[in-house]
Amino acid sequence: MKKTYIKSLSALFIVLAAWTAQSCTGEFEEMNTDPNNPVEIAPALLLPNAIQTVVDRYWGHSTRYERLNIDAAMCWIQHLSRNIYINAEGDSYEIPLTVSSGTWNRIYTESLVNFERIKSLSAPDAAYANSNYVGVALVMKAFAFSYLTDVFGPIPYSEALQGTAEVSVNSPKYDSMEEIYAGLLADLEEANTNLVVGGAPISGDILFNGDIMRWKKFANSLALRIANRQAAKKPSESRAIMAKIIADPSTYPVFTSQSEAAHLQHFDVIGSRNKMFDVFSTRSDWNVSSTLIDKLLALDDERVTIYAQPLADGSYVGLPNGLTDAAAGTFNASRIGTKYLSPVAPSLLMTYPELLFIKAEAAFDGDIDGDAAVLLEEAIEASFEQHGLTMPADYMSRIGVVSKEAIMTQKWLALFGQGVEAWVEYRRTGFPVMPPPHPNAVFSNDGVLPTRIEYPTSEYSLNETNLNEGISKLGGPDNMRTPLWWVE
């Protein structure tokens, strides 16, 4: 009887073993899958935060010591000036290392890695196959990478975001800006093809609410920005790209009004508010720069009423850049306009006026067909309309002769708020011409308006060999005085 019992147990173990083996290859995984913790996250869940992160970093991130646009670029380009903490937060051309690391780390790890994942998840043979998600991911990757390379110079691009690939790359090489720009333009061409109006719908799109035509217009408008930016270095290629886009609006639609432009609409809810509101409504450390206000007043330009708040007597007075805290305290200067203090004010990525300024410059340089003066007038008019104003009939006569300086100075005025973009264009063209420093101004960086920001210290410890190769492609030391590739 005992032997029979043992045999029965043995038989049972064999059956159980067979069942277990079958279950491990069949139903076991299904039985042990937690529906509340999915193994694969859908693109719709990844998209909102990926967009939000890069928009916040570009427009006005609210974390102190990480605000590249507000503390650094908007002061360097003399849209804003600081009246306190001047030496510590940008206005004197000195920034904490956290500006560099925060910009680098967040865009790579919270935006770009997720856009790459969305692209992979939405590929034709993937779980969430949808060419429109692929197109959106390509557009936002192009925007984010162009932001990073225009700020740092050479960066990891072709081997970036491959940490979880089948053949993983954990120490990516640095690509030159020329190589990156070529890749971005190719990505935007691919995005335009993948974005199919009337195709499969997408969710999680906090930028355009699933409007695929607006994504196509952003893709092609962004391609014009990038092609124009490299035009002095690669004229024939850039001219061909711009001509192709402009000549075929049905295939390559672009912005035709500010309502179509790339801007993130905010809501008065914690976490969704305009980041400039988060900063400027709680602190009074900034004034509008005297460089900007003086130029607007000289032109009798009503945009001063949007960009700045009047003093008690109704006048507009700017604060010179780079003053010591003590010297700045002697000024009574205008604060930023109330439009930028609204929690629901949009964050701007690319505007319709900017597109028209790009066309005006390209026409002036002979890169596209068109009358530069007419295009410049349209651009200025669109900038006034963007702020609910009407351009004066005689405004063009106030500018004088249409020149490269006139075009870029007006573009600088129109880009208020987009400090990074205005800083890029100043470094590229040298315009507008900045006034001499105030006698009480004290600048770091050998008195040179920064040409870039330094690589984060983490790259020296985690990717030093490739970083050194990147610095060799930069063409100068890793400091804030080495010019970037597209300088004219």
C-alpha cells in the first residue's frame, strides 16, 4: 500500500511538472499580468509629459537655477534684466551649472526618450501601429534636438536614446551640428510623410489636440527655420529645401496665421499653468531691459504696452543689464507686461510672425524668391496682430532702409518671450547691435555675451571619451565663448 501511495505521488508530480511547464510557456504569463501595471505604456500616455517637459524647458521652466530662458537667454538678449541676484542667475553672463545639467538631463530623459519610445511603439509592425504618432514623435524630436544643439553645439544624436535598443548604446558618440541639422531635416521630411490628415486619430496631444494638419504645418515651418539657420554654411542644400516647401503648399503646408502656430495653451490648474506666471507673479527680481524699451520708444512702437507695465506716471522705463545689485536698486523700472503674468498665457514654440521673418531674411539673402520689404512688412504686421494691435500705416518708414540688420532687429522685437530663439538668432547674425554697457555694469565671461552653455559635468564622468570628441567637433574649448557652427 505504501508503494502504491508513493507511485501515485510520483505520477502526480509528473503531471504537475508537465502542467507547470505548459503554463510557463502558455497561460502562466497571462495569469500573472497585473492589468493596473501594464508592461507596455501606450503612446497616448507618454505623449503629454514628453511635450510638457520640452515646452517648459524652452519657454520658462519654473525651477530656480535651471531656468535657461528666463534667467539666462532673455537677459543675455536684453529682453529682460535682473535687479537682484544679478551675479548668480544669468544677467552678468554667469550661470549655475544646474542650468546646463537641468536642460540636458530633462530633455534627454523626460522628452526625447519618450518621443523615441512613441515612435517605436507606433511603427507599422508594433503594438500601437499609427503613422500619425510616428510623425508627431519625429516633429517633437526635431524640435528638442534642435534646441539642444543650438544651446550646446555638438551633442549625442545618431546614437542617443539607444540604451534599451536590441544593441544598446550607453555611451553615445557626439555628432557635429552639421550632421545633426541634416538628420533633423530628414526627420521632418519623414514626419511630413507619416502625418496623414484623415488617418488614424491620436490621443494625449496637448499641443494641437489631435489636429494632424497643424502638426504638418509645424513640421514644415520648423524645417524652414532649420534650413534658413544653416543657409550661410550650406547654401545650395538650404535653398533647395526652402524652395521645395514654399513651392508646394499642398504637400508641404506651413503656418498661415498665428492661430495655427505652435503654442501650448495652459490652464489655471497647478501643473498646467504658464511657467512664466509661476515665476514672475511670485517674484519681482526682473525688469524689462532698457535696450528693448528704448528701441520700442524710439520707434513709437505700441508693443511696449504689451511687453512692459507702465510706471505710476504712465511712462515706460527699462533697467540696464548687468548692473550690480546696489546699482540696480537705484532704478525705478518697468516690470514685464501683464499678458505674461496670466496663468493661462500660452507657451510659444514657433509663431506665424517668426515664419514670415524667416521668409523675409531668406528673400533678402537671395535664398528664396520674394520681395524682402513686403515680407518684412507682413511679418511686423503679424507681430502686432499677435498681440491684438494694429501696425501703424507709417511704421515701415520709421525703420528706414530694409537691410539684414533691420529684418533681424524687428525679429528680435517680435521674439519677446522666446529668449532662447532670439539668442540663437543674435549669435548667428550679430543683430541687433547691442548698445554699450552701462558704466555700472559688471560682466563675467570676459565680457563676452555667451555664445553657448557648457556641457553638464555628468558627461565628464559618464561619457568623457565621446565628450572629448564632441569638443573637438565644437572647434574650441568647452566654455561660453566658443562660437557655434552656423555663425555667419
